Amino acid sequence: MIFQLTAMHSTHYGAKERYAVEFVKQCRQKGYACILQYESLPASREYVRDLRANGGDLVVFSTLENPVMALLRIVRFIISNRPWIIETHFVSKYVRGALPWLARAAGVGATIAFVRNIPVRRDRGMRRFLYNGYTHVFGVSKAISAYLVACSKVNPKKVSAHYWGVLGMDKHSPALGVTFRKELNIPDPDVVIGVIGFDTRFKGLDVLLAAFARLAREQDNLRLLIIGVEPATSHLSRQADSLGIQDRVHWAGIRDQGWRLLNAVDIYVQPSRDSEGFGVAIVEAMALKLPAVGTKVGGVPEVIRDGVTGFLAEPDDVESLGEQLRRLIVDPVKRQSMGRAGCQRYRELFDGKQSVKRLVEYYSKLKL
């Protein structure tokens, strides 16, 4: 049995959830059971139903509040269920550090750590201790894996990159794009820049709003679609209002399968300041043949081929982000050619089924 210690709150049926469903499906085909831990019951009933229908199960208990209680809950689960492999994802540093030793003492066959962001520099010595106890450490990009080896001194034999692919993507649908534009009151001829994110500083949505305000003054037919942020509770809505662009910004809120709204978009942007380990939403956009603008942080340059599938801007730089967006806004032919190249890159490197297959095959070699 494989136990995924996610330490997550699942708020919608998104890319991580689709990946989990495919993972338990392929594991079941191999004869492996899977149980996923969450901090709270996932918000999407459809996701929970799909997870269980494909052979997975879930447990709900807290790991992020009291480290001692978290470890006690994990030990009880291990003793009761006897997993052979344990994966860790967004766990606290206390759980991450103690887990391999506790698991080994309880007879667990292998412990796997997934690292999704470039770690904070001041914890180098701590990370060496945290990760070297694991059977293997997967960075979700080559940038993360290289950082773990070079800066954190994690044993290079234990580290490799595993790209987190996306699943459930339909082909680009112009009809669906028209439907969403009507729903969001976006005029058909307007050029729409889209982003999927949430209201946190490292996502850089405030930088995007500032850059968009400059671009909107130059071009009347420009719109911004923000997916994943609730304007009623976000300071970003107030920022848009202060910049005088509230009527040009469209808020789609938090939705299951929010990526489908990208059918209404012409250009995708990921304005992350730092710590963007991979950029799943960029891949979702590429799958729908959208050109992408991202920043030179983490694994983003591994996803976007600068000048081929989109452009890369300097992080936390309003002028640089605006300039790279402008290059696509004024050139519809380039948007189309880069969108096609991005879709091809998605098929070659970031297809979710193939990503899951590689992971399950690796686990099979661990003699499940």
C-alpha cells in the first residue's frame, strides 16, 4: 500500500486532484492500494467520488498544528495500515525530518519526499538532515533538484527531477471560449490575458495588475481574467480599483476545473516573484495552445522555452513583465505559432498520464 501524506487542504478539483485520481487508477491496475491524507475533507465531492471510484481512499487528520500530535497520528496510521511506501508533500519540517526514521522503525519499505519549491536559504543544514533520511527525493523540476544537491548538500544519488504533468485537458474549444466570455461580460474582439493563481505574495498578481494598468492605457481592447481569487476577500480587487482598471479586470473566483476558462484567453501569464517550483497552470495553458509569459524563477524556464513557446520576464519587475506581454499583444501571428509550439512541448514533456506512469514504474522497482 502507498500512503500519500499530502498535508493539504483541497479547495477545488484542480490539477493536483486530477493527478491524484490518475495515480490511484494506475496503482490499482498494478494491484497497489493507495490512501491519501488531507488536513480537511476535500471541498469537491466530485473529486472524492472519482478518487474512490478509481481505487483510492482518503483519511483526514491534522499534521500542521502540533508537531508531536501530528507524529503520533502518523505513527498510529502506520501501525494500523502497514504501508510499504510513504510519500510526503507539503508537510511541516518537523514531520519531514522525523518521518523517515519513524517509518523505518515501523517496517515501512521506502519513504519518498516531493519538493515543490526552491527552499529557503537559511535552512541549508536543516534540509541536509531532513532529506538524507529518505529513500529518494523528487524535485518537481530540475532547478529544484539541482538546488537540493548543490546548496542543501542532499546526497545526489537520492535526488532526481520528476515533472508533474497535467490531465483531463480537452482540446481548445472556441465555442467554450465564447460561452465564458459571455458569462464574464468580455467582448469577443478583445485580447484577454489570463492567469490562474491565488492571493499570496509569491504569485506576483499585484505585479501583474500594475503591468496590466500600463498596458490598458495603451490599448482599449485589453482585458485581464484572474482565476482562483475571490475579489470580495482579496486586497487585489482594491488594488485594481486604485489603478483605475476594475472594469477591465474579470474575476472568475475559485472553481473546479478552472483551467476550462482559459478557452476564453489569448495569452497566459504566470508573474511569480519566487518559489515557483514548476508551474502547472502554465502547462494547462500550453495544452490549450496558448502562448505563455512567465518569470525567470524556479522551474518556469524549464516549462516555457523563451522565444519559442512564450517569453520570460524578470521577476518582481513591472516594466519587464509588461514588455514581454506587449510582444504578444501586438502580434496575433506570433501568439498562434507559440501556442502551437507550447502544445507540442506539453505533449512531449508534461503529459500527466505519462508522468504518473513513470512514477508508478519507479515504485514497482521498489518491490511493492
